[in-house]
Amino acid sequence: MDLDRITSLLRQAGEDDPIEALAATSKARQELERLEAVEVRRARVAGRTWAEIAAALGVSKQAVHKKYRGGLF
């Protein structure tokens, strides 16, 4: 995961041109979603529970389980 890429996209999201800012915002959101999935996977491999992961994300256990249960978690 390239945090420099996400940082760059967030800077671009502040562009004066709203279309360029929207495009950068969308790309940043996609990168953050990928980063979240990686971290959920790491947490599960480390033996963390769905409840712990849900608490860290500020969502219900059911919501996080529904979102990530289909992967290699």
C-alpha cells in the first residue's frame, strides 16, 4: 500500500477545478478502501475478533462481518 499515493490524491482533492478534485477524491476513497481491507485481513490473521475490528472501525460487528466475510478473512 502506498501511503504517499493516498497523500498525493488527498492534496489533489483540494484542487481549484471541482472535476479534478472529485476524480482525486474518488481515487483516494478507492485506495483507502483497499487499505482498510488489507488491515482487516492483517487483524484476522493476527487472531483479532470481528468485534475488535468493528470497534476499531466504529461500526457494528454485523456490518464489518458482512462487508469482509467473503474474503480471505
